[in-house]
Amino acid sequence: MHALQVGALVGTVLALAACGGTGAEGAVKEAAAAQPTGTPYVVRDSLISATLDATAVAEPVAQATVSTKLMGTVTAVLVKEGDRVAAGAPMVRIDARDLDAKRLQVQAGITSAEAMEREAELMATRMRALYADSAAPKAQLDAAEAGYARAQAGVSAARAGAGELDAIAGYAVVRAPFAGVVTQRFVDPGAFASPGAPLITVQDNSSLRIAATVPPTVGRGLARGSEVQVTVEGVHATARVEGVVPSAGGSLYTINAIASNRGGALASGGSARLTVGQGTRTALLIPTTALRHEGSMTGVLVTSGGATTTRWIRVGATAGTVTEVLAGLAQGDTVWVPSGAGRE
């Protein structure tokens, strides 16, 4: 199951700090501090956007592994892995010399069928004239007409066989189904190709499908065409929801979102994260510049009850000039922002 994590739209960088002391998480460790200098900042609840992050995988929308309908020896492989190919570009050639002999046979069959058709046509024409002069019975005319129809059908069948042979011969050259990048080749010259066996894989990375699994409450709230934020191997982008479908049993929903990747900034096949908005929530935010770091601990200078102390806190998401405080501070506390440091 994919791991889910609720965060704020104000940022996605987590900076976890251990709480000091021996009490429960978020306990305060205070130490005597000198007279504070700087700007006081009163901590208050702030309304921020709530989000849910779901792990996902980014795959190309267009991906194909091509094969052939022929059985024969591979005479040439014209591409290497990593090559960019245009739509219709030849990639593999297969020995199709045995089709030449079959083509001669088919052509001979067409010639024979056409000769029979001409003969049947003459017979039918003669019978029509004789019947018109009452020199031939209706049965002979019907037989001649039937023979002519069979001859015409024979020509059509022979020509259809030629068309089928031409279609099969087209598989002697395996071409790229669309413009893209060759990501895998399965054969080399001299290998034996059989019908349906994979030869080359081509990917078009200009669009990526980001697929993530979310709870039903989140999945039902998304409509086709909605915009969501995605991150692929650390690169941020906007994607549009292609569809939302329930999984087996309906306990989870799968979101499929399409992200444009014309510039190639997003890594195909890379790990991804899909961010979905979930309304708003309250949070304690303080200026990031008020934070003090000592090893793995994060603290702030706090004035309370007339005394100024260093208080160790646990922080969450940081974005721009503010950081969310998860434990260690309460609304109404006064923290100090060093002189010259920016404020929210």
C-alpha cells in the first residue's frame, strides 16, 4: 500500500527535531538566556491549506513493444537503446525471401482465375444471345451465368490472397509506431524472429501518467480535468486528472493524472508524489529566521512570565519565510526574531 502523508501547501520540506527532556513528545527544555535582542513575534493560529501526499509512479502515456507476424531470421537491427526515432522509421529487417516464391504462386493463381473469368464471360454472353433467339433453353443460360459468377469470385479470392501476402510482407520491416525513444532491444542480427516475439520497445516521454492510490474520501472528491500538483524525482509540475477509478472492493481509489513533459524535465519511470488539496486547517506558524539549531535539536528564544529562555520545539513544513510548529509552542507565546532577519 502506498504511504500517505498529510502536509501543508505552504511547503513540503520536513525538518523534524527531537524534543528535549525526558517527558512526552513536545516537552519543553528551558535554559537561562541573555536579555533578548531583535523583534518580538506573537505566535497565533493561522489558516492554511491542507493537502494529502500520495506516492506514485510516473510512466509514459505512449509505450509499445513491437513484434512481427513473420517467422524468419533478423537481417538488420537499425537502432540502439537510447536512439530517438520518428514515427514510421524502420528499426528491424527480417529475411522474407520465401515470400517471393509465394508471391509468384499467387500471381500465377490470379492469372489463371482471370483467364477462367474471361472464358466464363464469353460463354455467358453467347448463352444470352442464344436464349434471346430461343435457340437455347433457360437452364443453359442459368448454368452459364452461374459459371461466370463463380469465375468472378475466383478472381476476387486470388487478388485477396495477393493483398494478404503484401500485408504480411510489410512485416519484414518493423517500423516505429510513433515518435519516441528506443528503451530496449531484444534481438540482434542473426536472431530468429517468430510471430508475437518482442523485438523493440519504444517510449514517447512527452506525456507522463502519474498513478497514485488514495482513500475513497479523496478519490470521490476529484473530477476528470481537475489540476493536481505532482513531484517526479524532486521536480515539481502540474498534472490534469485523466480519471479516478475504484480498486477492487472500493477500499481505495486510483488517480490517473497526465503531466506534460515536452521539455523532458520529468524522469520517466521515476518515483513520484501526487498532492491533493483537502480544504484548510489551522496551524502555528513562526518566521523561519527565529529558529535556532543545535545538532539535531531546533529551538526558539521565548519570553514567558517575564523570563526569556530557549525552548526546544518540533517543527514541520517550511516554505518561504515561515515554518509550522508541531509541538513546543502555544498560541500567545512570544518568540524573538534576530535583528536584521526577515519576518513573515
